[in-house]
Amino acid sequence: MVIRLTELLQPPRTAPDPQPWRQTHLALGTELPGDFRDFVDTYGYGSLDGLIGVRAPAGGGEETELRTFHGSERFAPWPAEGSLLRWGTTQSGHDLHWRRTGESPDAWPVVVVGHRSGTAFELPYGMAEFVLRMLGDPADRPADIPGVAGHPHSRYLDTRTEEELDDAGEDPWEYLDDHWDAMEHARAESPAVTWIHGPDATVPTTRPCRG
């Protein structure tokens, strides 16, 4: 899966630092999913478009109650069976977790938790496929995280590179402004837009194209 990701998302130019996976597994009491380790070994901890952060996994020490599609559900503290282990954060009020289930970490599903809303929903695949799907058609993305540019425009920066750019006074995510400006310009030039001229403003409205 990570090999497929590298075809759509350029890894950092500088190889990330080797990860002490043995110590991490001892501290967590379990191995981590193989696709996550492959991702971090390839991309490092960092951020996709400054909106989806891939972080060092951390489990909660308290029971959590969240609203799901099946009603209210309690998640035991880590590392109990069925507990949540966070691996990512977002700028849209969601945290990204695995749910520990079964003996194989590679089978752990991703759980998207709205930490402001107290809601959660589970996806039937792992971390790397989640990132892969977030690069695809916005209508088919597994979570509503506004601003992700998607392939071929999205970029991933490891934490060290992002900090170096910040220290140099550069905006690591300036390319996103250019991307969305170009998208807005293309939308304004589209035949699907009708320009309505009012006394105070010019307002674009969309209408369906008819062949």
C-alpha cells in the first residue's frame, strides 16, 4: 500500500530518521501495523497539506464514550481489546485512531473520532489506505477534512522540514493558496457559472451544464 502511495505522494527528499520500533512496541505493549511503520520509515512523522498530521501513536488512559452509528459505545482504556490508539490529528476537529481488535495489528481498523462532537465512525481498512483515499476524488474521501488538495497537488512534509521552513520565514503550505486560487479561477471561467450583475456586486452562481 505504501508503494502505491509513493506513486501519488512524493516522499520527503531527505530520508527520515530511523525509528526505534522495538522500544515503541515495548512501551505500547504491542507491535504497530506494518503499513504505518512502512509509511513512517518512508515519509517520517509530519503532515499532509498541513491538515492531516501523522504522529507518534499514543493510547488514552481513561475509558471513552462516543456516539457511533450504532448508538453510544464505550471504549476501554489502552491497551485493552477494543481500545483506541491515536496515530493522527487533523485541523477539522477529528483525531485518527486504530481500534485494537484481534491478534494482528495489521487488521486494526481506522476510527475517525470527532473530539469536539464526541462522535466516532469506523472504516474497514488501515492507516495507509486512509491516506491514499484522502488523495482521491473529494466525493469518495472517507472523512470530511476540508482543504486537502488531493493528487497530484497534495504534499507531505516531515516535521523537521516544516520546522526548517518556518524558521526561515517561509510558509510551508503556500502552494495550497496558489492551488485554490487556480481552482477558483477555473470555476469562474467555467460555462457552468452564470454571472449575475447586481447594483452592489457581481455574484457567480452555478447551474448544470447541458450538452
